Amino acid sequence: MPQDKRSKYTETLLKLIQEQEISGKFPKDFSTQINTRLFWQDPKNQNSLRLTKQGHIILTKQLGFNFHKVDLAKGQFWSNQMLVDADRAFDVPYAVETRGREYNKIIIYDDITLVELTLRGGDLQTYLKSRLA
């Protein structure tokens, strides 16, 4: 696993934005003015691939990335420990959607992760434990 998981994704995102600047989808020089904190939830942890809400919007609405929302298993909600474990376990970007304890989802951009979570019935705790074991 690379020392800094985030760098390759940041570099790729900035290249995609530069391509979109040429086509007029983004303002000219947007990629040079953008702060990567716009994408990533935890600016200090270079291994965290959790996207901000704005990062999710840029990926999906402006760059056209496909995404999947997976409901967490019944009774599960995002705890601080699950957030820490997710930062360690995920090798692909993801986002968190919360609305209290009744409505919790993970947003993923990877089909393999989708299948693994779906096969576990959205049991994120089990998924994270298997990835970190």
C-alpha cells in the first residue's frame, strides 16, 4: 500500500478538471485555484479518502463519476471508531451520508466494494473488520 493513498486520486482529479476547463465545464484556471481541502474531509490525514460533500458533487455532477449509496445494516450508524476504521480500510474514495441514527449510508464509487458490502447486507462493521484483519 502506498505511503500516501490520497496523492494519486488528487492528481487524477486535478487532471480531469483541467480537461473540463478546456471544454468550458469548469471556469478557466479552476484547477490552479482549487484547494484540495475542497475534496477531502480530513486535510491532515493523507491516507483518508473520505470525500467532502463538495468533493462528492464535483465527482458526480461535474465529472460524471458513477456512485452507489449503500444503506448500513439495520441498527448501525456512523460512530467515531467506524470513521477511523474506514479511513484505514478503504483504498478508494468514499463519502458518508448521515441524518441521525435512522438514516445512514455510505457512498462508494467502486463496484467491487459495492458487491462486498451488498453481500454483507450493508454490515459495514464486518466489512471493515475483514479489511483490517
